[in-house]
Amino acid sequence: MIVNAYAIVGLICLVIVGLALLAAALWHPGLRPLQVPAAWNNYRFGYAVYALIFLAFDMEMIFMYPWAVVFASIGFEAFADMFVFIAILSAGIAYAWGMGGLEWE
């Protein structure tokens, strides 16, 4: 019975967060264009892409070593969990690749 109460509270919280995000996405205030100083034109903001690539490869290795140790004892559930984990990390790497983070200059 108590689990159902927590599930209802969690569902209400998800709905509230979803409505807040929807309202933020639909609200367009009258913004004026931002004037950027000339010194900022040469600054590259690509460091976030490199950080994303580093985290994707780093987290993959950190979690794959313990997984490889217990894989035989857990079975297919461990394989499915790691497949989802690698799919999420692959999406991050694909995003960084699309942003040009893997191109050498």
C-alpha cells in the first residue's frame, strides 16, 4: 500500500516537471540580440565536446571492468544492462562526432 502512495507522488512530480519544461519551451520573451565583443569571436567553446568524449570513454571503462568480473554469475540481465549502458554512451559519442569533436584540426 505504501509503495502505491510513493508511486502516485512520483507520478505527480514527473507531471509537474514535465509541465514546467513544456511551459519553459513554449514561452518566448522578447529578447534583443546580444552584442558580442570582438575579442570573443576567436574563442572556441569546443571544450565541452572534448569533455563529453573523455567522460564517455572514461565511464565506459570504469564500469566495464567490474561488469566483466560478475557477468558469468548474473547472466542475461547483466548483458542487457550493459547493452543499454553502452547504447547511452554511444549516443554521447555520436553527438560529439556530429558536433565535430572527433575531427583533427
